[in-house]
Amino acid sequence: MPRRTARPARPTVTADSPCPCGLPADYGSCCGRFHSGGATASTAELLMRSRYSAFVVRDEAYLLRTWHPATRPRSVDFDPAMRWSGLEILETTDGSMFHTTGTVTFAARYTHGGEPGALHERSRFERHEGAWVYVDGTFED
């Protein structure tokens, strides 16, 4: 009988869990409301935080929906050995309700196969059809 490759299990995050993005709110009233489609992020930073949380909970649909159509991949490949463990916003430029572009520089901590690490990225965001979307990013040292 052929072996089926199992999709990685989603981490258990409930509406009442602390939000993975690091803001002092529960997931349901913070990033969960964006993931469910109940609200849209009003700033580039909030979109960045919600996308980080989407990686934590492995919400591919949300990640693709909030990716600029010009740079959006066909799918998101979640590494089952990756465990995201914290987000730190280092700098934001523009990206408010009054801007059409913005950048967010962040450090996302993780463990991969039991080894700790951090991803440092400067992400670019634009408004597309009235909503903030992720365009691309460059890795920082």
C-alpha cells in the first residue's frame, strides 16, 4: 500500500490563546480576526504581525490572500520541522492608514530541528485594491 505524506499538523492556537504576534491580546481579537476575514489590517505593521501569526498557525489561504499578485507564489510550503517562537518589530517606515507603501523590519525567532535561529527581514508592503499586501523582502544581517 502506498504511503501518504501527511501535511504538517497545525500548532494549537485557539481564539483565547495569546496572539503569536506578540501584542498583548488574545489570538481571536488580534490576528485571528484578520485570518478569518472579519477585518483587514489597517497598517503595514499589523499586516506583518498577522502574516507572522499565519506562519505560526500555517494559514496558507491568508498568506496567499495578503501577498501582492505580482509576487505571490502558487503555494506556501510549510516546513514541519520549523517552530516559530517570537516576533520583534525593529523598525517601520510609513505604512500607516495615510500611506500607500511601507516597510517593516523584523526579527522572527524559531527553532528548526531543535536548533534556535532568527530570520531578519525588511519587508515591503503596498496597498492593493485598498488593502495592505506583502510585496517582497530582503534579508538583513
